[in-house]
Amino acid sequence: MRILVTGAEGFLGRGLVARLPDVYPDAKAIVLTDRTFSTVASPGMQQRSGDLSAAAFLEELLEPGFDLIFHLASVPGALAEKEQELGFAANLLAPLALAREAAARKPGCRFVFASSIAVYGALGGRTVTEETPLSPDMTYGAHKRMTEILLSDLRRRGELSAISLRFPGIVARPASESGHGSAFMSQIFHRVAAGEAYDCPVPAESTCWWMSRSAAVTALLHAARTGTESKSVVQPPVLSATVAAVAEAVSRVTGQPFLIRWGHDERLRQIFGAMPPLDATPALSLGFCADADLDALAVAALSGD
Amino acid sequence: MRILVTGAEGFLGRGLVARLPDVYPDAKAIVLTDRTFSTVASPGMQQRSGDLSAAAFLEELLEPGFDLIFHLASVPGALAEKEQELGFAANLLAPLALAREAAARKPGCRFVFASSIAVYGALGGRTVTEETPLSPDMTYGAHKRMTEILLSDLRRRGELSAISLRFPGIVARPASESGHGSAFMSQIFHRVAAGEAYDCPVPAESTCWWMSRSAAVTALLHAARTGTESKSVVQPPVLSATVAAVAEAVSRVTGQPFLIRWGHDERLRQIFGAMPPLDATPALSLGFCADADLDALAVAALSGD
């Protein structure tokens, strides 16, 4: 079995790569790609630096064919909104080219795509289901939705065994990572755990969807193995909770005081902190799971797994 | 005012071009483009033959900038399903490149896109509204939906004043035109009007959405003039009727007998002949209209306008 991971140096990528050898001990090749690598390759893995939106690099990368591809590479939403050319190349042209080339090299190849809840756009108060209309209100979400549609069509045609997972903001990203409008969702973990004060930009009652990196990686690995009865787009289960409830959980599991001043950034609250309930029945029935509870989320988010 | 029409030699394009001089008598330039032209340019119009998915042609075409673009060029659904490379270039890459280049040359340019009801996919029996989930089940519809999403995003950003119209099969296409799975919808008009027998592939009770070319052109021209209160995607009103009712109307207005044998092509019926009712309130409130009734549809479809 030959496996490719794009965006392998990203937050989600590093989490996935750490677990691949255990899950696929007999893989013939595990190839990691990203723009640059700052880490050293683990034994048995190959690192390939390059730009997926460059046709020559992509062709050479995919030449041997892969049985399983995790496409995680992406320019984050806030950055893509500012840098339109970069976002168009990385978040739209690259996945379209990768998917089509992968299908041409190895028809029926399993293709797991890290999509985003940004495909929904403003949600209002109604419970999110598979019937929820999609009207992305950031370029990032528009490109993710366009990619989902192309992948569903390739799947319908039997060219790729594609599955798209709509991830919420994954926690806790390193404190240094920028480009994510949802950075506050990770800062809450770091600051409370460190016993530091934090000016959170959104109000205490802002309700977000939460998922630890460990739970996200488990979802990616499960998506890679679910059979043809699966769907082409899956909304994985999440924990839905207020930022205050999450801060309390972090305080509880770390024994640190809770020194947060809540803010009033209405735009950030609208995008990330006004999430309605989710009916994740379809994903649950396929065997996907959320973090067990907020304490488990806090422990997982802080563990570095 | 500078106006561009792509796909100007197509069925819809020829109908639109015939009415442009009356609607825009003071246009500084009316530029028509298509792969090839078999007609001679009308006075005051320029014809430019070329391939919109070729970057050099597109750049040169758009270099002077346009105030209004009608993007009609498209590879029909049945052909795009067979010829995937052609469909990808013409129905996805070309509109994406055209829209982005148009916005770069003239920010805020009015961009009217001929989308398709193929974006819906299988509809079931429920009335179609703006909330109806979209799950295109042909590559053609997938590409149209992806283009709508990109255009809505460019509109949100203020880069293009884009509007997408979801057209049903337009009648009556020339009997010679191929590539459309919905060809039977046009043949009914031609054959009944000629007093000829016709083996229609779908059953008599198949319900389609109907629109004459004249009504479609009126919708395009109206879309070009509706203000910023408009929407980024509009489902124009249609006539919803069985193929038998339409054949009767053609027989009635032409005085010809009605010599149709109805078939049993379940796939064609599913795609084109199983249309549920449409709630076109949003479009009606923006001033869009359908053909007045089936007799008016028959007269318009046969008039060549």
C-alpha cells in the first residue's frame, strides 16, 4: 500500500503522520509533502518539498500512484481572504489538480479531504443537518465547497473513492500559528493551562464547535477505512460548547486559575462563536466520534497528540 | 458601455445577440466570442473566434475591459459526461478564468452566467425553493454549481457584480443539435409542428420545466439590469408541465395532428422528466417571468425568436 499525505508539516498533518506507522505497519511507502519541512523524516517515510499547484511537481509526485491520499494542505481562512491569488492556487486549483491526477494514475484511489465547516457560512439558530443549505461567506469556505463538489462527482464516476470531512477549528494549535481567525479557540487552552491572563476577543457565551487534534486524526483514519457504504461528505461529530465552558474545563483539568477577560468582537463571534446544535446522526452511524466530553477535550488538546 | 457575449453562436447566444442592439442602442462595443462562427457579424458587432480556456486568448479578449458580460459558452451535459477533459476545460476552468480576469480588468463588472437546473441533481417530489439542497448528479451540473459558488464569492467581495440564472432545457433547439440529453424536449415541438410521427423516449406523464428561448433571453437581459438588491443566484420562473400537455399545446397552435409514441427511458425521465413543482417567488419578486402559458410557449418555441 502506498500512502500520500499533503500538508504533512501542518498541525493536523503532524498529528496524522505520527499515527500512520501504527495503523499501516505494512505500508510500502508513506510519502509526505509540504512546501517546506523543518522536521527530519521518520524512518520509512519520504519527504517531498514542493508546491502542489505547480503542474510539474504534482505530476512527478503522483507518478508512482497511491492507494490512499490524505489531502490536508491548505492556506488558512483569514490568510486566504487577504491573499486571493495564494488562496485560489492552494485551496482550489491544487486540490482539483491533485484529485484529477490521482484518479488518472490510480483509478479508485481512496482520497480523504480535510474540508471545513466554513462551507456552511452563516448558520442561524437551526440545528445543522445534511439538509442545511450551504452558503459560504468566506473565500476559504467557497473553495472548500467547490472541492467537495468535484470530489463527489469523481466518486460518482468511480474515478476516486473520495470522502470529505468538514472539520471545525482543531485545538489546540501551537500558540505561534497565525492566519486562523479561530486562533482564540486554541489560545484559551494555552493561556489557562499556563495560568496566564487572556483577553479573549469574543464573549463568554460564544458557542463554538470543538474537536481535538487527536479526535480529528482518528476521524481521518476512520474515513480512510470506511467502506463504500460511506458518504462522499461527512460532518464529523463535534463538541458544541461555549468558550466559557471550555475555559472552565481547562482550568479544572490543569488546576490553574481562570484569568480570562471576554471581548466583543462581533465579526469573530458570528463566524466562529454562533454555532447552532449539530445533528451528527449520519456520521455517528458510520462510526465517527467526537471527543468524549470537555475534560477529555482539554486533556487531548493540551497533550500534543 | 462595452458588452461581451460568450457562446454567441450557440442557441441561446444567437437569440440574445439578435436583441442586444435594441436594448443597448448606445453600446460602444458589442463583442461576440465562440470557438467558430458560421454567421456574418451584424453591423456594429465584433466576432472573436477562440478558446476561452486558452489563457492567451482570454487575456487578449478581456484586455479592453467590459461593463457587461453574458457568459453562455458551455459544453452540453451529455457531451461533458462523455468527454471529461473537454467538459472540465470548458465548463469549469474557462468560467473561473473568465470571471477572475474580468474582475481584474474592470472591478464591479456585471457578469450574467447561464447556469442550469442540473445543479439540483435528483429532486424527489418536494417543491423546489431556495432552501432545496443541491447535489448535482452529472459532471455538467457539478461544474455549474462550482462556478456559481465562485461567482457568489467574487460578488460578496465586490469584485464582480455577478448573477447566475439556473436555466431548464431551453426550447426549441434546432433539430440538428446534439449533445443534449434533453433533446426530446425540443423534438416534440419540431415533430408535432411538422405533422411527423415521433418516438419520444420518455413516458407521456413525464413532467419537465419549460422555457422558450425568447423567455430565456428576456431573463438574461433582465438579470443584466436588476440592481444590487438582486441575488447572486436566481431560479427563473418556468412552466412546469407534462410532455403530453406540451405536445397537445403544439398540436393546438399549429393545427397539426399529434403522432407521438411515448417511451420508457427511465434514466432520461429521472433527469429531465421527474421535476417537482417550483416556488419561484424570489425571482418573481425581482421581476423575472416565465412564458405566459403552454400555448404561448409553443408559439415562442416555434417562432425562431
